[in-house]
Amino acid sequence: MSKTTDLAGLKERALTALETYGADQARWPEADQTLLAEIVASDPDLAAHRNEEQKLDDLLALSAVQPPSLRLQSHILGSFEKDRN
């Protein structure tokens, strides 16, 4: 495998990490964090993609998560009990 192929594979892994886990490298697979962060920082297209992912992360962080209703909780727990018996 050539260095060009290796680099292309690393860039693909970095893009996959960005799209799957978002811009925060702490959410990326631990074994890949440092290497992929270096790849993203050195590639203008990946850096731009990271900036877009950061905007999405920021938007999602503003969303309030509503707790499930008591009715929904009861339904889920009731389904679990039925499956268990």
C-alpha cells in the first residue's frame, strides 16, 4: 500500500469520525483521536468540514431534551415485563 493510499484512507477515517461523532475529537474512537486530529488540521477540506460539524454540534447543544412521559415509561416497562414472561 502506498503512502498516497494510506493518506486517502486516513482522510476517509477522519471524515467518517467527523460525520459520526461530530467535531469534538474527545467523542472519536480513543485510539484514533490524535492521528485523526492531525489529519483534519492539515487538510483544508477536512478542517472546513470540522467547522461545519461544530456548527451542528453547537445547534444540537441548544436543543432541550424532554424527559419521557410517565405514560411512555410505563408502556416501555410493561413491554419489558411481557417479553420477560
